[in-house]
Amino acid sequence: MAVVAHVVMALLTALTLASAWQLGADVGQMFTAAGAVVLLHVGAVVAHRRPWAGYGIGALAMLVLVTMPFVGWSPNMLPSAVCFPLALWRLSTRASVRSSVVALAVAAVGIVITELVAWARLPPDVPGWARLVEGGLLMSVVGGVWLTALLVRRRHEAARRAEGERLAAAVADERAGIRRDLHDVIAHTVTVMVARIEAAAVTTTDPATRRELGGIAEAGRDAHQGLRAMLASVAPRADARPGEVPISLDALPDLVASAVSPLHAVTFAELGERRPLSLSAEVAVVRTVQEGITNALRHLEPPVEVTVRLRWSPAAVAVEVRDDGGRAPRRAGGQGTGLLGIEERVRTAGGTLSIDDGDDGWALRVRLPTKEGA
């Protein structure tokens, strides 16, 4: 389309120059005008990639046309003169605002020079106000092109900023989801592993084995703390590994059973008729149970008893994970992010979360709507 436009303007300009030849222009003037027209088209093309270079070429070509010594001549009569505001448009949409203002000033000075030269060559039968009218029209055209280009540029910049913000928010959400999944899967597995090693250490009769198992359990706790510290710079999540807890209500009995050891009694009960849940609600149920068990095993000295209860009604499912407080609380570590992740999952699924921390233990309660109650 751009090539066709240049060809059409060049042909119309050739016809206009032929008319000027008939009106008395000499060979030198014709060659000068033709060379300036070529520069105008070159400038418009160059401005697409190098705005200032193209605009400078176009401005030089217009200056040559303006100062041609031919009575009654006006470069504005050439169709190819459109290439100059086109170069201004491309510069204003690509260069800085300050640069576009300088380009507008150059165009305004060029219009003043054009009208002054035309005024000096004004035939006696042409009124002087005609030059003022032409100058005003040219100023309006150039100013309108510049202002429109500036508005288009700002709209494009606003669209790019909005797209960048949208992508940044999507990346942040994805990274937050990855951190939650790492915490839910790996942290739970490490905690259960440490609890079972501690239970084995208590039941063994060999002092050396007991010391070795105690050291392994301590290393597991250190690994868990290191994992929590690394979540801020987590890498993209790999595919699920064997042994990862499936996101399904059917996985709850196995999840509970994996946490049982001689020092950790974890029981599961489901009351009422199971109702269909949304995917986000089902994930929230599984992760709530997982987080409740993980916290009990990680923060309490064994022996520990944990009970997991699901109570179904037509409108909702109530999840409760309760512990008996164990022998005593463990020495407090850093603040984790698991409960924050559970709270976000529950809120996203349209449910509510509450935590009770009493003298007889700790209870995590979640209520989530079924599809019938949503």
C-alpha cells in the first residue's frame, strides 16, 4: 500500500512539473524540482526506520523547492509535498515528545519561509492576504498532523503499559501459585518424613542408631527451613513427581495414613453424603488437611494426636483439622506461608477459614460451598 501511494504521488507530481514546464520553467529548475521530489520520497521512506534522518531529508527538499527562482511557484502545489508531513508523523510517533516539538518548530519555520518567499514574488494581481490564508492553512495541517501523531503515540504507550502490567500481574500470580504448590507438596512430605524418623528414633533400642536417626531428623528440619527461605526465588514448577499427593478428595485417606507413626496418631472421618465440589474447592479441602497435619507434626513435640473431620451438608462441606497440643510446642521457627496460601485458596473457592489456638490444642476449620450451595 505504501509503495502504491508513493507511485501515485510521483506520477501526479510529474504531471504538475510538466505543467510548470509549459508555464516557462527552464531545464535547471525542472531538474532541481525533480531532485527535490526524489528527496521527499526518500525522506518519507527513511523516516520509517530513522525518523530524524528522514525528516531532515524531507525538510531539506522542501527548502530547495521553496527557494526555486520561479515566479508564481509554490511547493505546496506538488502532490509529493505530502511526504513532508508524513515524515513529521513518523518522527512524532517514534521519537521523544521533546524531539517532536523541535520537529514541529522546524516545520513552522519552513512555512514562514515559504510564505515570505512567495510574498516577495507575489504577482501584482494577487492580493497579499492570500499568502496569510495559505500560511494559516499550512500551519493548521502541520499542527493537526503533529497533534494527531502525539495522541496516537500516547494511546499506544498506554496500551503497552497496560499490557505490561497485565503480564506482570499474571507472572506474579503464577509465581505465587508455584510457591504455594511447592510448600503444599514438598514441605508436607519433608515434615512427615521427619516425624517418622523421630518416631523410629524413640522406638529403637540401639543408642547409636537413635543418635543417627536424631541427626537425620535435625537435617530434615534444616532442609525444611531452607526450602521456605528459597521459595521467594522459586524456579518454574516441573511435572508432578511420583509420590506427590493427588489433588482429589479420594486421596485424603492415603494422605492421612502417610502421616501416621508410632508417635503420631492421625485419624480421618467423613460424615454425611459427599456432594460435588468445584475444582478450586476440592483443591482447598485437600490442601487444608495437608497443611493442618503438617503444622501439627512440625510445631509439636510428640506424641501427637491429630483428627481430620469432613462434615457434608447439601450446601457446604466443613473441614476440621485438630490436634491435642502434643507433649509441648517445639521451639518456634520462622513464620511460614502455608496458612496464607490456604486462606487465599479458600477465599478464591468462596469459603471461610478460622483458626482456634487453645490450651488443649490447635484447630483449623474451613467451610466451603458445594456446587448445590454455590
